[in-house]
Amino acid sequence: MINKTVEIGKYTLGGIWLAPMAGYTDVAFRTLCRSLGAGLTVTEMVSVRGLVRDNAATALLMKTTEAESPSCVQIFGSDPEDFKRAASMLDCDIIDINMGCPMPKIVKNGDGSALLLDAERAGKIVRALVQNTDKPVTVKTRLGYYSGKLAASELIESVADAGASAVTLHGRFAEQRYSGHSDMSVAEEIARRASIPVLYNGDITEADICDEESRINKSDALIGVAVGRYALENPAVFCGGKLDPIEYAERLIGLLTEHYDERYTLNQARKFFVHIFKGVVGGKAVRSAVNCANTLTEVRRALDEAKLALK
Ligand SMILES: Cc1cc2nc3c(=O)[nH]c(=O)nc-3n(C[C@H](O)[C@H](O)[C@H](O)COP(=O)(O)O)c2cc1C
């Protein structure tokens, strides 16, 4: 089991974090992962532009609770002025900046991974925040923008100079989006040269975390990991365990109903059940039941039936 801790400002955190994932890492899923041992949970990315324009949808994305303290909100943008204005509006303990999103609608505005092409601007963004908040600021990025053209070191040094506390480094280039494999060796080299702590992200599963001899466990350069897609399948990855699929579904629905309305809960259940019941005998029936359900009562009934069938 990974035995790493990460110091971010005044916080000492466990070394296995939940990576932000738009559409998934809402309060409910973050609370579940936190209860299962995630060292830090991060909201999905929130536009600083939306924030300074007082966009209500943006505020909802930023909702955090005591259960995930210290909380972390991820923001994105490219105008340092927006970050300066947003600094006092963020109701969280740690601020993470997205400098890795490869999606065209983000990159075309100079946001996300486009900042890998402009390290100076990345530094200005971090400085604008750091000078206007006492919260620690972290950055999430990738190896570079164009495949094979490393740019992370330059970006990391620029944001480190500006006062960033740590960086989470996804071992792919933006141009790759999610294809190919995430390269831990290259990330480790970059981390070794970096003047601030670097956590690794990309294709991490239970095996990396539980195997004492895994590369990440043995790395002296990478101080922790952020787990993304694998956590959707198995949120107990943070404690090196495995949740029974029915228990996972029931706990998630319980948390969703605590924080959101029935419509949102049903929508999330449809998305999550694809991951929860992947490869589970009888899982297909639960997935099709949830896809047809109009109420949560129907979803609960489908889970009860699956429970009986799986006994
Ligand atoms: C559906 C989805 C949404 C994502 N949304 C975000 C996001 O809002 N902010 C971010 O920094 N990364 C986002 N990512 C990237 C992940 O945080 C992570 O870097 C990537 O999935 C690689 O890690 P993994 O192999 O463990 O999934 C997203 C990834 C996925 C699959």
C-alpha cells in the first residue's frame, strides 16, 4: 500500500488523491472517496470567467462540505485578472488550477492545456492568485501540448516561481487526449528536476497502489498519485480494498439524494452504474433497469432484485 504523505501549505494529506473529473466528481462521489481514504478530493473544473460573472451554475459546481475538509476547488481560465478577482470568491481550503484539459472548447480560449504553450502566462495566473489569497495553490498539467514535445518542466518552474505549492502531472501530452499510455518514467524525470513536489496521474489502478514494489511506491521523486477513471470502478482503491457493487451503488445513491434532487441523482446513477456494474454477473439487468427508471424507487427496487440474484 502506498505510504506517502503530501504537504500542501499547512495541510498534511494522504498521498492518494481523487483526480477531478467533470460530470463525476460532485460532492456525493467526492464524499464517498474521502470516506474510503482519498487524501484529497478535487471538484471538477470551474470557469473563473463564470465565477467573476456570478454564474449560479458555477457556484453549484464549487459546493464542498465539511466531510472533505480540506476542500479543493479546481478552476480554469487564462486571464490573470480573472484569477485575481476570483481569489476572494473561492470558498475552499486549497485552490487547484487546470493547465491540462485538452478539449478544443477549452484550448481555443487559451485555457487548460493551452497554457503549456505559454509558461509565462501560467506563472502570471498563479501569481495573481497567490498574491490575493492565503490559500495554497496547486496546478494540474500534462507532459506537454504537442505529442513528444515536453513542456511540463518549463511550466512547473514558472508556476513554482510564482508560488504554487505542488503540481499533479498527467503522463500524457494534450494532443493525445486520453489515448496511448500515460508515461510514468518521463513524469518521474520531470519530477526529479522540479523545485516543487510533483504527484503522478494517469492510468493508476489498485495494482500500482497495493504492490509494495510498484514503480510509484518505489519512486522517491513522485510524492503521491491522483486516481481518475479507475476510482469510478473502485472507489475503495484509496484504501487498497474493493467495494461490493451493490454497496457501492447504495452508498452513492444515499449521498446523491443527500445533496441533490431526484432528477440529478437518476442521471448520475445512470452514468455511474456503467462503471459500478462493469463485468459484474447480473450487472446488465441493473444497468438497463436504471436506464429506464423514472424514479429512485425503481432504481432501489432494481438494486434489491440484483441483491437477491447475486446471493
Ligand atoms: C470524464 C472525465 C472528466 C475529466 N475532467 C477533468 C477536470 O474537470 N479537470 C481536470 O483537471 N482533469 C479532468 N479529467 C482528467 C483526469 O483528472 C485525469 O487527469 C485523467 O483521466 C487521467 O487519469 P486516469 O488515467 O487516472 O483517469 C477528466 C477525465 C475524465 C475521464
